[in-house]
Amino acid sequence: MISINRHILTNGLRVLHSNDSTTNMVAVNLLYNVGARDEQPDKTGFAHLFEHLMFGGSINVPDFDGPLQKAGAENNAWTNNDITNYYISIPTENLETAFWLESDRMLELDFSQKSLDTQKNVVIEEFKQRNLNQPYGDFQMLLRPLAYKVHPYQWCTIGKDPSHIANATLDEVKDFFYRYYAPNNAVLSVVGNVNFEEVVRLAEKWFGSIPARDVKPKAIPMEPIQTEARFLKVERDVPANMICKAYHMPHRMNENYVVCDLISDLLSNGNSARLYRSLVQELKLFSEINAYVSGDIDEGLLLVKGKLNEGISLEMADDAIVAEISKLITEPIGDYEMEKVKNKYESNHVFSEMNYLNKATNIAYYELLNRAEDINTEVEKYRAVTQAQVKQIASLLFRPENSSTLYYCKK
């Protein structure tokens, strides 16, 4: 059970705290409620660009990393379709340094054409290396617009095309910052060897004077229910054929989200799981195969992705995947198998919360979803899932008309 304290500043910043006396460190995690889904279709990649811009200097601090290195701290950030997350791990005695730096870049960045051009070049190069010049690097760029026709999940976090970043103006970047990087659009979580009163004092001192901003309610279009199977076949210079099948699934707060997550674990969570045992070990159709959920806040995807062995046709591999996942609907699911995947989920969840930095990140995310305290009941939700629920949801999930299939062929 994680004990959580909460304090809300007058500007709307939600401050969470959990004491961890087993470490001499403190994690300061700042989650902004902005991701790729907040972008415009012709201006994508902005949230990811800001992940880089936020390290390029703020209004009063030209160098973000220097003071942290002197304080013995480590820091990084990541962006996905829903959120942008910044974190600092710092010795307790130097905690105020983290509050100073994070508050200053929330207040205002050091906007300049030179800084923007530098970070644009970094992001464009990353786009080319990860998505264009790496084997299978563009598979998400192909699959997302196949599965989504309306919702902004149709593009990757890094964006649709490098030209969107290349053409970004300083005014557009400033507008994006002041629209989303605000105290009333963020959650600050602090976990480690520090008491709640000190966290409140530092939060009020460094963040209290930052004005709330006019954060407009999200107007994100809902993806229509898919009514026909979709299919795309491409050729690339890759070592082996790959297949990916995507199925629309409920959003993160839907009660059936945890059922879909357990379905993915039944299919693919270790070498004893169904897909690996059947399609890799027994039938030898694939060299590797995985199933996982995208974990999105809005309606996401359950994906099955595998690389084929030489000489196996994509059609045969596709049929084998469909046959295997259909067994979740047509055949009994044993008590032992259900208990195994639930135990594995619980152990992963518990071990994750033992790390103070993971704990800080996770409680901020649960606060964004609903309430940070919900993290303490997550295991119970998974424990409560029954075999009958798995069958029911699998029958809805794995309908052919709910599928988008990508054949990724080697030349």
C-alpha cells in the first residue's frame, strides 16, 4: 500500500508526495497532460519536439543539465501519444535544485530561433535514424493510419513527416508551449526521503507564483467503430517477413481494459505463453512473436506482432495467429493458466513500486487518469477477472472486422 499526500496550489498544480525512507534520494516527476494526440494533423511531432526544447534552457537558467550534474542528479524525459513526462533523481540534501529548475522551465523557456533550429535538427535526425533508416522502423507509421482514420492516434509521437518539424515557426512553438505547459495542466509527484511539509514548502516557493494558463478542454475526435477488416502489404529491405495484427480495445479507464491486458498476457508473456509455445516452439512458423496492449488513455489497440521463419508464407502465419487467438473463445481456460498470468502481473506491479522513481512516475499517471490512490487497487482489478470475462471480451475483440493487418515483406 502506497501512502500518498496531496496538496493543490492556487494555480492548479497538483502536488503529490510519498515518503520512502529506504533511500537517500528523491524523485521529482513532472507530468504534463499533453502528447501527440493534442497536435494538429498538419503540425505533428510538437510534443516530442518540446521534450527536447525543455532541456535547451529556460528564461532564467541557460543550462539545465549543469546544475543537476553538480547536485549529483540524473534526469530525463519521455513523450507518448497522451503525456509528456520529465523526471529528476536527486540526493535529498539537494532537492531544492530540482524544484528551481523545473519551475523555471514551466514559467517560460528561453525561446530563440537558434535554440529552435538546433532542436529541430536533433529531432529530424532522430526521425530519420529511428523511423526511416532502421529495419522495421516505420511499421508504426504504417499501422497507425491503417487502424485509425479520425483519432490523432493515427500518427506516431515523433510525427507524421519530418517536414512538420522542419516547417515549425517560433510563434507556433510558443503558442504550443503556453497552451499546454502550465501548472493547471500538470501533476508534480515527489517520492523519496523527504517529508510532506518540506515538499509543500518547496512547491509553494518555486511553483506558487507561476500563473495558471488558459488550457482549453480537449476536443479530440472519437474513432468510429471499425466495420470491416483492413489490410496493407509493403516491401522493405529487411532480413525477415513480419506480420502485425491490431485490434481496437477499450480506453484506459474502461473496466474491460484490464481484461484485454490479461488477454495479451495469456497470449504472450514469457516462453510458456500460448503464441510462443504454439507458433514458435511447436509449429516453428515464427522466430519471435509478441502480443501487447498500447496502453493509451483513449481507445487503444491490442497488437500481435511476429517475425516469420524462412519459407513460411504470410498467409499461413496469419491463419495460425487467428487460429490461436480464437482458442481463447472456443476452448476452456484453465485455473492454473489464469492464476499464472495474474501472479506475474502482481509481481511486476509490486516490484515496480519498490523503486522510488517508478513510484513517482506511476502515482502522477494515476492522478492524471483519476486519483493517485487508485494505484493501490490495481492488482485487485486484475485478480477479479474471470475466465468467462476473458472469453466474452475476446469474442468482441478478435472479430475480423475489428482487425487491421500489416504484411511487412522483405524484398
